[in-house]
Amino acid sequence: MTVSRTTRRFFPWLTTAAMIAVLLLAACGGSSSSGSGSSGSTQTLTFGSALSLTGSTATEGNLTKEGYELWKAKVNAAGGIKVGNTTYKVDIKYYDDKSDPTTSKQLTQQLVTSDKVNFLLGPYGTPATLQDEAIAEQYQIPMVEPNGASLQIFSKGYKYIFGVLSPATEYAKIMVKAAMAQPTPPANIAIIYADDAFSQDVAKAAQAYAQSINLPVVAFIKYAANATDLTSVLNQVKTAAGGNVPDFVLGSGHTNEAETTIKTAKQLGINPKLWGFTVGPSTPDFISTLGADANDVIGSSQWDSDLKYTGTDLFGTPAAYTQQYVAMFGHQPAYQSADGTAAALAFQYAIQAAGSIDPAKVRDALANLDVQTFFGEIKFDSTGINTTKPMVTFQIQNGKLYTVYPANVASATMTYPTPPFGSR
């Protein structure tokens, strides 16, 4: 049977004996099972998620869903989640929020009030997460989210929101550090960014960090989120460094905007020494869409398949995770996928640690979680941010992703300066 959070809420008059009778009757008509003479039973634990399966962030949303689905398949194949004498098989209820934050909030409320899911797995992106977390808080249902990095998410004092990824402030900083570690580093930087909470957080942090190390920011330009024409922005960038192209152009946005930037820059003949993007280069679509023009672009990543983490979870290492992911989906995982799996793993560990599926007890277990996984360490601070796991910089080289910074985890050396378009 599907476990209900609300049986006692709506039937407070039931005696213990009556409650047992109700549950036994439900078990007879549901999916709960136990063998003759068995001391345990099998039930279903349902998670819910409103994801961007269509719309402007569908690429990232579907990658997140694949991360959830891989976890579900593996945890069920391993027997489920055991709590006391009960084993819970996992199910996940999805809705398509069409990349619209307001729709995401409405669907998340439907998951809680109509579908009565036990727990919430987050949507894709900061705008949707900012909406959905209010539902989690209102109904006191824990939500672990994988792909909303803005600090705004964790600034409201909410107790039922947790994020497995490093915060937005780290996305650009790690790329600037990688660039400045080169023998002849960039002399200046241009920053272009989308008008959404995540992208603005990233851009402002990049600007502040560049200024702190005396790297001139020669352009700081905002554009409309989900823009499909960046010609005017890039024409400004083209001459921003005293009439010349800046050494380093950093874009803070999402996959479609990163692809548009590269396509437009090629048409305009803009060839900086280095291109970097916060979101996009790690996705399979970026490389397949741009072909050779994607080569030598750098990106920041929450996770890469060539990292050397060793966890105690179902996957153990990034390499093992990648192998299982490719076997299931036929393509390499992006970090959004790994983020999704890590969020689900956090729930699994918390439920086991709580020894209960009671939302408040699982919330408390999440707040005290500290585990090593294929994704790295998962440990939340008092606001719900996973501040312990560092980010890395990768570069696309010959159509493949390689970690290039920090040096102690790098699998390749950064190509810098990068060749112009047509020579990659």
C-alpha cells in the first residue's frame, strides 16, 4: 500500500485498535505484502517532483529527472529502503511545470494535497525552487533540491528545504581561479548574465571576486532571461577592452543562452582567449549542437565523472555512477543528473537514520546528515546549504569533458589561450 501521511490527521477519533483495522483493510486492497510467518512487510514510499520537462529549461529538467530515475531503479533493485521491519519500495510522481515557476508551485501543492506524496524532490532551477520551497514549508514536508543554487532560497529561515549543491557564489569563482592559475592569465574579464536570481547571484559574485584580485571587469551586462538574440550584448563585449575583445568572457545563464552566445560570437568574429559558462557546457546538447565550436569552452561543475570521490552509497564512485547511467540512458551524465541522484540519496540516508518516515523526524535527520557519496560529501548547514562540497572547473577537449581545476583533482591540463573559431 502507499503510505499515507494523513491517516491520523483526518481520523483523529480512531482508537489504536480501529487504526490497526483500517490499515489492515487498506493492506488487503493495496500493494503491501508480507509472506506467511514473515516479520516484515513491503510498502511504497512516494516522492513527488514538478520538473521542467518542456520549455526553456527542459534540457536541464530532463537530466535532473534521469538522476532521480537512476536512483529509483537502483534502490528498488537493491531491495528498497528498510525502516524497522518494513521495506519501502520507491515511486516518484512527476508533473511537467513547463519551465514556469508559478506552475511549479501549483503542481507542488497538488503533489502534497491531492497526491499526498510522502516527500518532495526539488524542481530544476532557482526560480522554481523559490516557489516550491514555500509549499514544503507550509505543509512541513521536507524537500531536498538538486539544482537551485541561489542564496535567496536559503535566506528565508525555512526549515524544510535542503540543497545538495554548492551555492551560486561558487559557480563563477572556480572558473576565474582556474583562468588565473594559467602561466599567462587573462588581463581582463567581461561578464554577461541573465536576469534571473541564480544568474545574477553568480554574476555579482564573479564581479566581486575579480575586483578582489585586481582583475579588471571591462563589461558587466545583463540580458533578459531565456534570450534568443544576444547580438547587441555581444557587440558591446566585442570592443569592451579598450576597443578590443576581452581576454575572458564569462556567461552566467542557462544552456540555451550559452549556445546562443557561442553561435552569435562566431558570426560576429568574437574570439576571446577563453570562454566560460556556468550552465550549458556540461550538458550533452551543448556539444552535439555546437560541434567543434564547443571545444575549449570551460564550465563550472558540481560534479564530474572523472572525480575521485569514494562513497558508501549505491554507486560508490563517479566512474561507477557514470557506467550505470550510460547503461540506462545511453549518454553521459551531466552534473544536473548527479545532483538529482544526490538529492534522492540524501533522503534515503535520512530516512534510514531517522528509522521513520515521519516528515518531522526525516527533516531532523537531514539537518544532521553527514555522508560521503559518489557526489562528494553531503552535509547541510543551519540554512540547508551543502557548504562542504567544492566545485570544479572542466573544459571541453575534443568533444569530451575533462576536469582541469583544481590541480589536485584534475584529469587534464587547460588549453589556454584557446584557438579561434574554425581552428578548434
